[in-house]
Amino acid sequence: MTKHPTVRDRVVFGLDTIAEDRTVAVSLRELLFVHQALAELNQFFHQPMHYPDLAAVHEFMGARGSGGAYEVISEALYAKLGSMLPEDLNEAFDAGTFEHPAPPAYFAERGKQ
């Protein structure tokens, strides 16, 4: 048994509380923004040559206001997806319903895992 959940474990945690046939109507433009953000992350991280060192990751991620990946991720998560979710799901997020009880591995100090 691993000490920390996998990324997949953390992503799917709590999703079984949502009926599979429940749907929402969303703006195609907003959904495409989220799609393009994920596609850009995938394009960068699928090829280790794109991030030969930590400096390359920092440059890609950028900071607020830089137009980098962090800014785009934040906008996709909070501005775009947040407005797509029904109020009861936003409340469930606030209540921690979808927060895995075990911390991710990246919370642990290196060498102390």
C-alpha cells in the first residue's frame, strides 16, 4: 500500500457521488478554453525534453499576470469551470466532498517520504 494517493486517486475521489446521467449546459467557448488549457499542459509535459530542468518548468508556469501556465490553469479552474458547475457542486467543493483525505505526495518534503 502506498503512503500517498496517486494523482488519479485524487482526481476521481468523490465523483461516485454524482449521478452518471447528470448533465449541465455550458458555453462551448468556455469549455474550449478549458480544453485548450489542458491540451497545452499535455503538450508541454508529455515530452521531458521540454522541461530539462526546474528553470524550464518555472518559465512555462510563469506567475500571475505573465500569461504563463499558472495563470491559464487558474482562469480555467476558477473563472471558467467554476461558472459551469451547479451551485450544489460548488458547495460540495467548499465542504471538501471531493478532497481526498490523504495528502498528495508533492506535499511531503523530499527525502522524508
